[in-house]
Amino acid sequence: ALPGLEAPPAREFLAAVGAAPIGKLGWTDVARFAALGIPALNFGPGDPNLAHHKDEHVEISKIRDGAATLHRWLASV
């Protein structure tokens, strides 16, 4: 599914992230939202190549960084 990168909330969120968006392989709920015409993005820490594998893990510092990004964005709206 194509993400809603042009929607104002998405642009504001990407500004809070401070990095260019990258594609994600695999199915996510973004596809459901896109089918309904609702812009959506995937965001979160971790390596998607490890998802649903025995050695899947996320470093605590990346979880904290992700939470700080969400807080920064939510505090700005």
C-alpha cells in the first residue's frame, strides 16, 4: 500500500522524526487504512528483517528513542 506521506499529519510526523521515510517490506495495517482512503504510516523501532523470527529483538535505547519521537510529535500538535 502507498503510505499517506502527503497528508499534513504525516508530514508533521516526518518532521518530528527528522529522517526521510523508507519503504517497509511485508504486510501491515497501513494497507487496510489505504484501502479505506485513510493516510497511514508505519513507525517503530526494530529490524523488520527480524520480525517474527526466533532471534527477534529491539534494543532498549531504540524503544526510548521511538517513544521520545512520538512524544515530541504529540506535544507539537
